[in-house]
Amino acid sequence: MDTPALYDLSPAIRVMLVGLLIAVVPLVWVRLRNPQASTIGRLQALTVLTLFLTFDLVLFGAFTRLSDSGLGCPDWPGCYGNASPLGAVAQITHAQTAMPSGPVTHGKAWVEMVHRYLATSVGVLILVLTIASWWQRRRGLALPINPWWPTLTLVWVCVQGAFGALTVTMKLFPAIVTLHLIGGLVLLVLLCVQAVAYAQREEAPVPAFSGRGSLWLVFALLACQVALGGWVSTNYAVLACDTFPLCQNSWWPEMDFQQAFQIWRPLGRLQDGTYLGFAALTAIHYAHRLMAYLVLLALAWLAWHLHRNPATLRQARWLGGLTLLQFATGLSNVVLGWPMLAAVGHTGGAAALVVVLTWIVCSRRSALAAEPRASFAFSEPAAQRPVR
């Protein structure tokens, strides 16, 4: 049977219609759930719901990758030129018969296409947010968020779609898959900024501390760790070390960092076509593990300082709980042989940490806007501040 073309746009309209039908459900839900809400209230509800569904999409994307379903449909945007695996039963059956444990099976095809449908529906919701924001701005309604924010989000979700296509057509190229994961987290950041702006339109948040350097440093460390984690996952290097805290019965096992961080290369191979060595996989894994120690300490430190201020106690609890979750799921991946639940949970924990840190940053920026003369020292707990 002939190999399908990598790009076959003939089913694109039908795939988009499926995504549109899925997007109608949350749109109707927002309408029915908030019958008496103002326009701003409905936009806030839709923004929060879109953020939640995007988080779910990131989790399902992790499941798609971890279940080896990324090539369940080897063309894009459909499946063997069809809008669903139902129209490609013969092609999928032929591929599955030839290689029962291969990348193309009926189950994997459905996982991959459901991921594409969900991604399309999120894109529709972001498009609605963008159009509604500009329409209300034109009517003279003062929104808590500049309409350019949802516009930027719409542009970014289109970029994400392009990376999703490249993930398939470039056969799980590690750099592309990692960038696709990072792009999904950037999408969460953009939506979280808007959700926080809507939530704070009637109240002024109080930051745990006003020193911007420390907070941004923690965020930068987390971003680096997320990128390293994506590199571990896309190179299937999780099981290069199956013990903790030692790796291969050593504190410093044999590693090849030069091969490990040769970025632009096919999956499992180097640029010259030779296979990626086990020492390189060990280096990828161990670099992520070493960075994890630093990031966990930084997150714990930030959670402790947030906990000192009653106004940010909820943020501190979220940050502390997610930090413990990340440690638990990361450890489970190593010692339990990369179970699906722990692996997906580890990606979800990273995404949730990114959202919570964005929430903290946005809260702090709003408070500094209200108090432009704030100092760069840790603020006192509210109960200890002198009455002025």
C-alpha cells in the first residue's frame, strides 16, 4: 500500500468542523452557566474555561506522546487523507497487520486524531475571545485586558498548530517535539495572564515580596527545567537511570554530553546518521535530575516566603503542593519504570507550576502598579505592619 503524503489538506475543513462542534459545548456552557452575567463576566468565564481546556490539552498531548500515538496518523491534518480514522480503516489495518506494535494502530490513530480535534476546538475558543474582545473595545467597553493579548494568543495557537504538523511530518524530531511542548506551556502563560487580569478587576492583590529579580529567577529556572524535561521525554531517556539517588550505581555515571545536546538530529540518531549512544541518554537524564535539585529548592524557598504573607497563603499552598507532586511523580518515573499515570502527572505538574508562577507574577505586577513606590525588600506580614 502506498505511503500517504505527509501533508494532505483535503480533510482540513472537515477536521476544523469537528473542532468547531466540540467548541460549541463550552461556549453554550458559559452562556447557560452565567445567564445574568455582564459581558466582562462572560469573557472572564470563557477565558478561565479556555485556560482549563488548554491545560487538559497539554495533558492529553503528553498522553499522546507517551502512548507512542504521535504517528498514529502519519499525515496531517487528517488520517490517510480522511477526517477521522473511520475513513482510513483499510490503511490502518494494513499498517497494523504489517507491524502490530508499530506506530500506526487503530487505537493510536484515534488518540492522535482526538488530540487534533481538541487542539482545533481550543483554537476556536481563542478566536472567539479575540473577536469578542475587539468587538467590545469598538463598542467602547473598558476591558481589564488589552485585546492585543487574545490576539497574540491566537497567533501563538496557530504557531502551535504548525509545530503539531511538523511533529508528525518530521517523524517525532526531538527538537520539534520539545518546542511543541514548550509552546503549549507558553499558551498557558498567555491565557493565565488574561484570566488573572479579569479576576483582579475588582480587587488589588498584595504580593509576597516586591523584589522582581528573585521571582523571575525562579521562573527562569523552572523554564529551563521544563525544557530539559521535554528533552528527556522526547529522547526516551527516562529509564537511562532506574535508581535514585544513584544512577547506574554511581554518583557520576558514564555520560556523553556532546552527543546528548546535539539538538538538530532525528530521533535516536546523531546528525551523521549513527545511533545515539546510551551514555548520551544518561547525560540527558542526569542533567535533568541535577537541575531538578536546584529548581526544587528554589520553588520551596519561594513557597516559604509566600507563606509568610497571609494575602498570598493560597498561592504558597498551591506552589508547595505542586512542588511535592513534581518530586513524587519524577521519582515514580525512575523507580517504577515510567508508569503512564506518573509520566502524565509529571507533565501536568510542570504545566500547573508554570500557571501558578504566572499567577504570582501577574499579582505582583498589579500590586506594584497600585503602589509604584514599593521597595525591593520582603514585605512584612499584614498583621505586623504599623498603622499609618
